[in-house]
Amino acid sequence: MSTENSLLLKVVPPGTGSALDLGGSLGLLRTGLEALGYRYVNLDLGAPAGGGPTCRGDAHRLPLRGASLSLVASKDTLEHFVDPQRVVSEVLRVLRPGGLFVIWVPFLHPFHATDYWRYTPLALRMMLREFEILSFESPHWVFTVVGLAAVEALKRIHLGFLDRPVRRLCGWLDGICMAGRTQPASFAAAYRIVARRTGPPS
């Protein structure tokens, strides 16, 4: 399991009910979420090679009943949605009161695939204004940002095999420097957010 997946799962409490992996592709969060007690649902547009979603659909119009989920996990997906505010509204609709929305979203990160957006802390708080934000952190700080740039340069001079050790070292340095910090940082490679749905069912 990737370091980022482990860091996301670290803030997911044990629970019951269904957990939606929003745009989960190969289902890499399945084992971790099931170990925490959730029934895993992987929603994506199509079936990638080597595995596929348990539910096909568009995150802008989730094919799920209102107030039917205990947890929604969005790992590296919010930046790929054409209308992310609509997706957040759909997540609000399908979560039960007290249900959690756990997000991992890149900030200072290379452009890739169908990347539409990058979000500042202000933008994320605005998008999540109907949720109660329980935590908002930057597990990957400036060392990871520098490491991502270094990896891109190394690939161009045929030293891409150094990708993993460079990322591991930078993640370790960030872990030391960011230990105990509970507010989002500048120069963050990514943000990790836990938000709770409040109020009556939609």
C-alpha cells in the first residue's frame, strides 16, 4: 500500500456501514477500509485493467440513496472532477448525519492525466462549508514538494529509478518537521481533511 493511502487510512476511525471509495479505480483502499469494519463500495466511471469498481457511476450524480453511507473517501480524485462543488454536494446528500468525508487532495503537485484543479486551504474550506471540519493537515510538506520536482528532473536525465528513494527520504523529512502540526501548511504537496456531515438527512 502506498504511503499516501496509509496516511489517509490513518485518520479513518473504525466504523460500520458502507464506505464509498470515490473514484477508487483499482480499489486500493478496500483492504484498509474493510479492516476498519466498513462495507466497501468502489465507485468509478469504468473498469480499469486488473480490477474495477463495485459500482459504476458519475460522482457528479451519485447513484446512491440519500443518507446511506457512513464514510466517503476521496483519495486523489477531487482535482479530476469538472464540477467539484457539485460532487461535494452529492457527498453531503449520500452521507448519514455524523458520516465522515475523508479527503486527500494534491496542492503543489505535478499536472497529470485529467487534472482540472488545485485547491488552496481557503477554497477547500469554502467547498466544505456545509460540513464540520474535524481536521485539516499537510502530511507532505516542502521536502515532498522539492522531491517531486527533483524526481521530474531525474526522469529527464534517465535517473528515474531514484524516484522511490527520493520520495521516501522526503516523506521521512516531512514527517519529522510536521509532527504534531494540526493546521495546513504553505508549500504543501497535499492536504488531508476529515469533515463530518451534520444536520438532518437530505
